[in-house]
Amino acid sequence: NEAITPFVHDSFFFRWLAKFNIRHANITIVTNNNLAREVISKGGHPFVLPDLLPTPPIHTVPIEVKSPPPYKLVLICTYAPDEPFMKVIEACSNIDQVRLYVTGRVPDRIKHLASPPKLTFTGYIDEETYWMLLAEAHIIIDLTEMDNCLVCGAYESIALQKPLILSNNEASIATFNKNAIHVENDVPDIHKAILNIISDFPSIKEQASHGTEFFLASQKKRISLLQNQLENQSRVC
């Protein structure tokens, strides 16, 4: 997203550089239709291709859906300006059935909030430990206040067939549709979504298990279309 509509690095130079690159590229690959419209408005030629589903380095750890609480929630976080992590922490604070794990290197200003086992800051962890944490989760959360942003955690969650909570932005809804519960980035809506999932966890987990196959089929189709477009361009050149 930064290469199309700079958010974190929103300055004249980066906006100029983004527009320059877009206008001089044969194709600009973006993850959603909203970004494609931005590319067109800057004089470019977009192709929409959501990120590919990652291949986890470990097998999914089976979760017994009939197991009693606590439910393990993982908030994928880097503490970037667009991430409403404090709202997630607050939303979980009065739900006795959940334990929240927050990934990422923890800023000093919030380290005092951790109170295991209710809230655990994992700190920076290696890739294998990260994937194991996600695999053991009952619910994965990845939120952003950046418009038209498709977060990496969504793809990771779908690959692991996990119930997922995402921000309620247009691009996310269009791309992930029924693969996730979409929420406003506020405490009441996040709180409600968590309660809804744990109140009917077996059926929501079952629904999540079917999302991977659908996403992979759509992914395969988009890759084929991109290959055709690149071949057509090479003939013209």
C-alpha cells in the first residue's frame, strides 16, 4: 500500500515517487480493486492479485472444538501507527473465557500492561515459534486503520483454517468475504465479535476450515489471468 498511497511515509517525496513508478510501469500489481482505481487515477495500468496463501512450516495443531475455555486469541501486531492494538486489549479485558497473546517487539510504554495469563506480550519471536503460536490459537485477530489494506495475518489465518477477525474496510470485505468477521476498529464491536465467535465456536471453526479451498481456487484463477496478460504484453513489445 505504501507504494500506491503512502500512509506511514506520507510526504511529498514519497507521494511523488509512488506516482512516478506507477506511470512508468507496464503493470502495477495490487491486492484489491480500490488500489487498482488509485493506480488508474495516477496514470498506471493495474492488475489485481491478492497475496498468495503462505505454506506454514508446521502442520496445523488440531484444536478440540468441544474443549472448555480459556480460548486462545492471538493479535498479530507490530505496534505500527495504523494498528488499534490497545482497543483489542481493552475489548478482551473483561472476557473471562479468553487469553490474549500479542505478537511483536513491545514498546516500553505498554510493557506494564501485561498480566499473564490474561494478557501476554510475546515479544519478537522467530518464524517457527510464530507459526506455532498461530497454529495453537482458537481465534486470530489482525486489524488496521489503513484504508484498502489487506493484512498479512489474514492470509496466514486462512492457511491455518482459523476463525479470523479483520477490520471492516471495503477491500478486506471484498477479498476475504466469509473467511472473516469484519469489525469497526472500536472496543464495542471487537468485544461483540469475540463473544459471537466463542458462543458458537464449533460451527465457526468448521466454516473456517472450508475457506482455504475456496481462496486457493480464486488464487489459481487470478495467477492464470496475470500470466496471460504478461504474455500478451511481451508479444506487443
